[in-house]
Amino acid sequence: MKNKLYFDDMELMQLEFCMEQTKDQMMMGGEIRRHASITQKIKKEMKDRTKKNKSYTTEGLLAQIEAEIERRTKSES
């Protein structure tokens, strides 16, 4: 059985940043390959989300802000 982790967009961006910062600290062949594999999966997920949800774009950010404003407006009523 395969477990799947879910990261929201900001968590995924943070994870990508952390992977970039630790890239040069990998010493052994196995850890270099695993680090590269994880980084590749993160980048693919971010690319997929950009295509599907317009995540990481100005358009997507504006849609998220509008949805949050609408949610808050409804909860105040």
C-alpha cells in the first residue's frame, strides 16, 4: 500500500527551497541520487499544480485571495 503525503503550495515551495539549500551537503552517491529524486518529484508536483490550478502564478494567487475574501465575507454575515 502506497502512502501519499500532501503539502500545500507554500509548504511545497519551502521544501523546494530546503532541498536547494542542502544540495551541496550530499556526499555519498546514494544520498546524492535520493536528494536528486526527491527534488525532481517536488519540481514535477509544482509544475503539475501550475498547469492544473495556476499555483505559483499571479493569476492563481489572485484567485486564492478572492476566495479567501469571499469566505471571510460569508462568515461575517
